[in-house]
Amino acid sequence: MNIADVFKRKSPVLSFEIFPPKKAAALYGIDETLAELCRLNPDFISVTFGAFGSQVDNKTIELGRKIKNDFHIEPLIHLTCLNYNKEEILVILKKLKEEKLFNILALRGDESPDVTPKEEFKYASDLITFIKEQSDFSVCGACYPEKHLESPDAVTDILYLKQKTDAGASHLISQLFFDNQLFYDFYEKTRIAGINVPIQAGIMPVTNKKQIERMVSLCGATLPLKFKRIINRYEDKPEALFDAGMAYAINQIVELIAAGVDGIHIYTMNKPIIAKRICEGIKTLI
Ligand code: FAD
């Protein structure tokens, strides 16, 4: 199935994101997680890809294969390019083809002080162009409602984002955000810039304080006052923080759907309970 086609027949599209467990042995334990996520019948499940080394990419493909063949849900395979050359990317694309995994989220990935980038791909748009030259994969890209951390300003970031859709990205998935108005403003700017593909809103429900601090330091998401109040009030009461975090995420999603968003992408953090609670909260809206 071509994921781009789902957006033509359905709105909003619902997807989940998972990551391959770090330890190879834990891959066996992921079956129950996948089974629970797939029972919720998302339109697709995306699987993250390590920016460095081959261990993780094999696990990404393995998980994608399981999702497709064992659970009959379409996987979206993340693929980063900064630390790979063209030959290595071709090997990965060949593997994906053999497994009939034809949907790719093409990413640049982040630099690491320990790894020298291979420099054949500088940006995600280079990878998108390369994949599109090779074969008929369906490719999507990432976008940043509050701009990418390295970008000097939002306009520059959106102009570069346009290069991704010009290169063939047929939909975009957003970085997490907690203030819907920032997403609406971003969406409007993409339309002014001539970006006309569907954009899914990335939602990460907060389940603990450390997690939110880590995410905010990684991506710089703005925390609205009403959100900070929740964290401050319940930081030492994990169950209450979980309930409040879920309520906040569901509220965010309900408002996005009412505003006509193209799709919702839930960062599940491999916890089916998160996806379950959200799906219960929005079951008649999707
Ligand atoms: P790009 O689109 O290449 O942009 C990176 C920066 O370069 C931006 O500041 C952009 O404005 C700028 N830029 C783009 N083109 C040009 C140009 N031509 N000239 C000058 N500047 C330019 N990381 C992982 O390692 N694995 C994952 O599985 C993963 N999944 C993700 C999923 C989503 C939905 C999102 C939002 C992010 C994900 N990431 C993942 C993180 C991502 O790799 C980082 O955010 C990374 O820093 C940027 O990746 P990108 O593909 O958006 O890069």
C-alpha cells in the first residue's frame, strides 16, 4: 500500500511511531507491543532508524517486516542519510524492496561528535531525490512547526522544506508540539510557500517529567502555561501525571481534528497503553 494514497481517501489519517528496542533480545518482546498497537487499527506504523551504524537499521527493517507480514498494517520505514554513502543507501533500499517495504520517511539524522558524516547526502532533500531516482518508493519527510533547531528562522526552514516536497515527498510528519496555534501558523505558512502536501501533526503525550525535559532539550518545543501547570502540580505523582498528560494530548488532538488536520501521528514510545487511551478518547472522531 502506498501511504500517500491513504490521505486521498481519508481524513484524518492516524499513525503510530515505535522504535526498535536497543537490545537485540528485546525484539522478541516487542511482538505483544505490536499486537496491541495493531489491534487499534492505525493507518500505518512508523519505525525509527538509528542515525549511526548498521545494528539499528537491521532492526528497523525487521520490525517493519513483522508489522507488514504478521499484523497486516503498513509500516513506514524511517531512513537517515548523514552517515551513509550512496552505495550503503542502495543496499538498504534493496533490502526494503525485497521485503516489499515501499514507504520511507527520508531524514537527514543528527550529527554526532563521534561520527564523521560521509557527505554524500547533506540534507534530507538529497536523500529524497536519490530515492526517487532509484525506484517508485513512496517518500515522506519531517517538518518542524517551531522550526528546526539549527535553522536561523522559520521562513528559511520552510523554504528548505519546500525542497523536500519539490524532490517528491508526498506527505510530511511534524515534530512534536504542545501548542496547537503554533502548528496552525506553521501550516498556513507552508501553504503560502506553495507546499501543498498533507501534514500530520506529531503528538507526544507526556507520561513523566524526565521524558518531557529530555524531549524539550532535544527539539526546543514551547511549553504553554497550562501544560507547565500540569507538570508542576503532578511531577511527584506519576499516575496523576499520566492521566493529566493523556487528557492534555486528547484535548490537543480533538482540537486539531476539529480544525481539519490531515492526520495525527502519535509518538507511542513503545507503550500501547498510550495509544489505547488516546484511541478511546477519539474513537468516534477518526
Ligand atoms: P533536513 O530536512 O535536512 O533539515 C536539517 C536542517 O538543515 C534544517 O535546519 C534545515 O532548515 C536545513 N536545510 C535543509 N536543506 C538545506 C539546504 N539545502 N541548505 C541549507 N540548509 C538546509 N532521527 C533519527 O536519527 N532517526 C529517526 O528515525 C528519526 N525520525 C524522525 C521522525 C520525525 C517525524 C521527525 C520530526 C524527526 C525525526 N528524527 C529522526 C530527527 C531528525 O533526524 C533530526 O531532526 C535532524 O536534525 C533533521 O532531520 P531532517 O530530515 O528534518 O533534516
